[in-house]
Amino acid sequence: MAISSKSMTERGTVLTGTQTGEGPLHREDYATLKALGFEDDELKALGLWEPATAPPERLVEAYLRRSKKREDLATMRQHLREIVRHRWPDDMGEMQIRHVWFEQLSASKTYVRRPQFEHATEAVFGGLSKTLAFWKTDRFDRRGMGAVGRMLDEFDRRRAGLVSTTEGLDSRRPGARIVFAILSERAREEAKDITLRVNTGLAAHRLEGRRGTGLPPFGLISPRLEDGKASGTVAHHPKEYKAARRLADLLLGKWVDDSGKPGERLTGTAAAKRMNAEGFRLRTGAEFSGSAVSRIVQSPLWGGMIPRTERVMDEYGNPTGKWVQTKEPLLDDKGNAILCGNGVVTPGEWYAIKASFAERTGDSGKGKRGAEYLLTGILRCGRCNGWMRHHKGYYRCVNWATKGTCEGISTRAPRLEFAVAETWIRHVTALEPDDDVLHDIARRWLAYSDPETQAEREHARSALEAAQGRVKKLEDDYYVKGRMDEERFEELSAQQHATITTMTAKLESLSVEGNLGALMDADLLRESFNDENTPLSDRRMLLQSALISVTVAPSLIGRGDRTPIEDRLTFRWV
């Protein structure tokens, strides 16, 4: 099989060179060898000029691998030289390299496919050769003896061998499998250590205000240092910032319409339509959409803050090598968001935008349509216990209207909404100041009146819960499983306890105690609840803080019943 220059491009390693008339006529890996930097004279000296002609028992597949470009091609050339010069046992005869396979990919991640590795093993399984050689076990595989053991089984079944030239191992020799198992497990542990060191370094950089790599959101650019390296910060994009700031103003209500009147806060979809109408386009040249706006503006980088990252777990809860950025900013040990330059908006504006999206679409940030009437999802029919919904000024039983399985109830919406609201107000104002329900309502009230402070509270609470969870895991690892020495346990535990202390203090400083006053005064609460500026979503949110459902009993005499509607309502409180 011929290996072209295109197939030898792996993860940033561009291998060039084609088979020409100047090279050997039939050597399939000539392009790879030239891309590695070998001169023709050295290939002839190494016996890699002419195609191998020995029988399969004396042919070898040579596998070279590097994880990063830090291992330059000079290192790879030396690996191949040592494989070629390996001293083979006399009873094997003169061995020849049939094909050289090279790629730049991780060998420790189970989800990463290695095409060149697969080609090398397929050549052995297909009977083209009987030996697969590599410079060292960790160059072959870092997934441990489970993966290497299965490979050894397949090679044994075909009377083929795995050979580590540096370690002098041949799987066909007695006792070699045990040594391979030990070395493969050591390679697996080394991979974990490398991952730990890299992740520790990246975490340290983030805490110092360097976000790492990756394309920043629309309106921002990552400046370069004098040496050409990424600075790890963000700054205003010279061409995109104007459009990005316009988008922010539309979402924040800081704009003026065509008649000169102050504009209102727009939804993501409405803002996208206006941006398109004004001629603005995304970085790719595409038009703005509601989902694109949501994705852009909910990134903490848009507010000049470093996003918090989370590691992706596999189906069994084991960490993988993948990380994802969350929609939450990274906090320092004092509970403050860590900045990494100048965002399109300020942190305060970003919190306000995020709260606005959560208000309309829920915590998921996805475009789920909210209820359009106050008691949707709260009212239940007193006959069948099914839901009641609004229709043409009335709330009526859904089962009666759509299925015909209930005799049905229908009652006018205005008086029902008024009665429920008044009963809710009386119930809330009668609660004790230390009641959990009252504090939950206060938090929701704060989310409406001061979204930035509420967002800070939620971040602090999340950080506190995460630190408490980490302390529990540390204690399990130290006391129960014995995976950690005392010095390391005390060091990590002290860090987490410091975070817990700081987050607890921050939560206390953002306490909602001062917001309980309005909830204890019935007149003030009624005025605020019925204020035309209070969105329907907020009134529903406040109702559901204390109210689970309301069941409407049927009228005893049918139409014209003058029984107060309050007497027909059964409330189920939190």
C-alpha cells in the first residue's frame, strides 16, 4: 500500500515528499523517510533504500511515534537508526525493515485512533511480516497491560512478535510477557504523571490570568507577545469589536430606536435579527442567529474573565483527556472572577446578560419557550386532578377540552389569578423570618432586582459546594483508600479549607437578610408583585417559590354560582 504525503499528516505534523523518479522504484515508505529528514545516502547505508525482499519471518514493521512536536524529527531519526541497528538473535537470520510507520498522536487516550499504528499491526496480522518493532514500550502504547496484553495475545496466535529494541525485549522469548506487562503499566503511570504536571501548569496559568489557547469569542482577539507566543489574554478585535459592542448594547437595553426612544433589552433572537438588518455578520461571514448569540455572549471570555473548565468523564466515571469550558467564570480563593484582559463587556454587564438569558430560558440557556399565563403549570382540575390551561380569558381542564375524559371545569382567569395572588401574599407575609421558603423567595426577588449580585452569590455557592466535595474526596483517598501520603493530604486539604472559609465569608457578605423587609409587608409586597414592570416570568417564579399547585373545585350549581372563588381553591404549599 502506498503512503502519500497527505496520509502522513497527523495532528500538526506535516510530512512532505512524494515518490519520484529519483527515489527507489517500489519502496512504499520512501515519502515518510524523506519527510523524517533522511538523505538518500543514509537510507542506502541503513538498508532502507531498496524494497525488502525477505520472507515474512525475517521482515519487520518499524513503528515511530511522538506525542508533541517537542520531540523533533532528529529524535525520530535516531529512534529509527537504533531500530535498524538492533542486534537480532542469530537464529532469526538477517532481518529487514519492510515498512516504517510514523505519526504524532497520543498513545494513552483510548478515544484517539492511531491510523499508522493500525496499519502496522494489520501488516503483521495480514501475514506481510512477523515482527513489529518500536524504540521503547511507551512509544508503542501507554494504556497499560490490559491493552498490551490483548495485543500480545493476537501476536502469539499468529506466531509473531513485538520487539522493544531499547529494552531488548521480544515477546516470543520466555518471560518477556511479564516484563512487557510491567513496562506497559509503568508507561501508563508515566502518562498520568505527565497529565498531572501539564494540568497543574495550565491551572496555575489560569489563576495568573492566562486563559490558554483556543479562539476567543466574537469581538475579541488573543494578542501575541514579542517572541510570537500567545499572551493568554484577550483584547478588542480591531474589526469585530464594533459589531460585538452593538450586540451587547442591544441585549442590555443601552440603545436608541429609530424614533429616538430608548430601546428595551432584546432577546437573543431579536438581537440577531437587528444585527443582520444593520449589516453586521459573524466572523465566518454568516448571519447572526439566536443560538450563535447565546453561544457568544454567555462565554465568560466575553466579559474578560477566564472560563472554568471541567474534565469530561467516561461512562464509568473515569477522567478522560478531554476538557470543556463551562459558562461560569473561574474564581480565585477570595471568590472573585479572574480577569484575562479586556472583554467586549464588563464583568457586571456580563452577569446582567447571563441573568437575562436565564430569566427567559432557564438555567440551561437553551431556547425553551416559557409559559404565557400566570397560573399555567400551577392550576389543577378538582374533578380529574389534571392540569388546567388558559383559553380565551378562562382557565379550563385540559382533559375535558382535548380528550373528553373529564366532565370539566372552566372559570374566568382574572378573578382566579387575583384570588391566588392575594392568598399567596397573605401566606408569605405570615411566614416566620427564619423560614426557608421566605429566604428562597428573597433570593428569587434578588435575582429580579439585582441580577449581578445574585449571579455572584450563585458562583460563590457553587465554589463552596465544589470545595466541600473535594475535601470529602481527599479524606476518602487518605483515610479510606490510602492513595495519598500525609504531607500531600495536608497541603491539598489546607487549600480547600481556605477556599471554604473564603466562600462562606463571601456568601455572608452577599446575604439576602436585607431583602426580607419587602416580603414581610403585605401592602409593599402586593404593590411590587402587581407592578406592570414586573415580568410575568418573575411573578410565576415567585409564586412557585412557595406554591406547588392549586386545585379548583367544581361549582355546586354550575354557571352563576356566587360562592367566592377562594372557597373553591385548595392550595398545596411548599
